[in-house]
Amino acid sequence: MDATLIIKIAGIGIMTAVTAQILSKSGRDEQATLISVAGIVLVMITLVEQISSLYSALQTAFGL
């Protein structure tokens, strides 16, 4: 696993948390929830891409 992947996921999490906190403190709870869901979706997309590349590497290594 690459360190940049961990930093990217942590950055998305921090930005999402800060944005959601700012929105919830200003009374926009619906938008804060949407921002949280969008952050989760972004992390999931990133992880799916990495799992796909791992699967491809395993197929190549084992000749499947």
C-alpha cells in the first residue's frame, strides 16, 4: 500500500469533517449530512480503484 493513498484518504476525511462541522454549526444540517455522505463515497471510489488494481496484479501474478 502506498503512503499517498493513506494521506489522500485522511485529507478527504479531515476536509469532510471540518466542512460538516461548519455547516452544522451554521444550522445547515441537511447539507452537512450530504457532505459527509459525499466524503464517504469519494473514499469508497478510491478504495474500489485500489482493490481493482490489486485484483489485476493477482491475476497477472498467478496467470488466471
